[in-house]
Amino acid sequence: MDNKVLDLIKTSRDDDAKKCLPTSSPALEKWFVTLEELVQHQEERSKFRYTESMNDYKQTRVLMLVLGALAVALAFAVGFTLLAQ
């Protein structure tokens, strides 16, 4: 029975695996609830981190474009100054 449960878990069939385990134990039921809460927390954190990283990416992209434009403008100014003499 344990191997069947492990095989179901490996194939991401958690609900079927839960049905195979005896659920009469309050500790086991509490463990399942805690695991579900952990999964929900991880999903929320992943979404938050994704949003946060996308915001950082956008800010960095704008900063790099501004710095690139400043570098080009400085190059033109130096070039014009050197050629004007």
C-alpha cells in the first residue's frame, strides 16, 4: 500500500493518494491541512515574487535606456567639442 501511495504522489495524483491513506488519525488529517496551507503560501509567494521581479526588470530596463541615451549624448558632446576646435 505504501508503494501505491508513493507512486500516486510521484505522478502528482495527491488526491488519490490521500484516499488510499487511512484518515482516521487526527494527526494525519492535521498534517494534510498544514501541507495544503503550505502549498497555498508557496503559490502566493511565487506570484508575489514574480510580480516583484517583473517590476524590478521594468525599472532596470528604463534605467539602462536612460543611461544609454546619456552615454550617446555625452559622446556626441565630446565629439562635437573636439571637432569644433
